[in-house]
Amino acid sequence: DQLLRMSSGLKFGEIYDDYTSDVVQMLNNSGNAAGFAADRPLEHDPDTHWQYSSGTTNIVSRILRSTFDGNQGSYFLFPRTALFGKIGMRGAVLEPDASGTFVGSSYMYATARDWARFGLLYLNDGVWEGERLLPEGWVKYGTTPTPEAPKGRYGAHWWLNAGEPGKAENRAWPDLPTDAYAAQGFEGQRVMVVPSRDVVIVRLGLSRPERNFSTNDFAAAVLSAIDRPMTR
């Protein structure tokens, strides 16, 4: 739970413009991303501090691999048989590092339609064409704010829009509903789910969000366009 919520207390530098930072070294100079992350020291007591850390994602990925008891073939097939194949994500590719563990933090590639299917699975509470693929309650768990995260902006590996407790207006995307949540990729890729509007939004652009792209403005414009009556 602490790893999924980024509240493990792990000391990990998530600075992509600094080539000496932990995330850059993990992804480019380490053949074992999970091992690299697990070697970082604790900076805070668990569950006392929130800090985004992609290194914890790779630790989770290594934990998942350990459940296959050394059967590497079954491990490599697992994403395809348990998820991609079932919901039609035919173009999805998840890359392993040199140690054989999927780099869950970073190296997954898929088409816009693939990502939309992933978002739709969550919009439908983990059920696909009548088959439950995610445990009951898993979507609610993932979209429940982590207490230490400011503005209620992070759940369990999902970015949220819940807002500050008691001050819902103080939230990451003020023009979107409070139930909106998103998977956010490097440099502007987004899979946004808005349950109250029954909408999934996918954006595969390349931009620095803090410089020239606003998730709030983009998604609000999409929702506005959906609301607007069609004209001929």
C-alpha cells in the first residue's frame, strides 16, 4: 500500500533534467531498476510523507515477478493474458530491463485506442464485457486519496482531482469534476477517466506540462465540446 501510494518514505530524486538524479540513473545506467530503487535509503517514516517516486513502481513490479516462482515465461505472458488480450490492447508493449523485470514506471507503449480501452476498463469498475478483470473494490481503492498527498491529488498509482479535504475547490484541475482521475505519462501523455461524465480522454502529445500544456484546460475543452450540440 505504501509503495502504491508513494508514501513509503523512500529517498528518490524524480528530476528528469538532472542526469545525475535517481530516476535518470535508474532508467539509463542500471540494468535492474527495482534493485536500484530498493537500494535508496529511507528519508521519512512510512506513511508520514508523500513524494512521487517512479522507483517504487519498479519495486512493485519486482514483487509481482516474485509471485511467478522463477517461471519467466509465465511472467512475460502475464500482461498479455491477464489484461491486454482480454480488453483488446493489441498494440501494447511492456518492456523489461536487463534483469528481466518489467519497467513498470516507464517503458510501456500503446496506441491511443489501447489506452482508451484501459481507461474504459476503469470507468466500468474493472469489468469488461461482463467479466470482472480487476478485484471488486480495486478501482475505488486506487482512486481514494492518499492522506499525505496535497490537494487530494494522488491515490494508488492514479492522479486524482479530489481536492483538499474540506476545500474541494482547491484541487489540481479546478475546471473538472472532483471524481476525475488520470494516468500521466512523461511529457504530457494522459489517460483521463471522468466517471460522472461517462468519459475517457486520451492524449498522446509531447509537451512539458509546466511550460506549454495544461491538463485542466485541455480536458475541460474536451468536456465542453462533448456538451455542445452538434451542428450541420
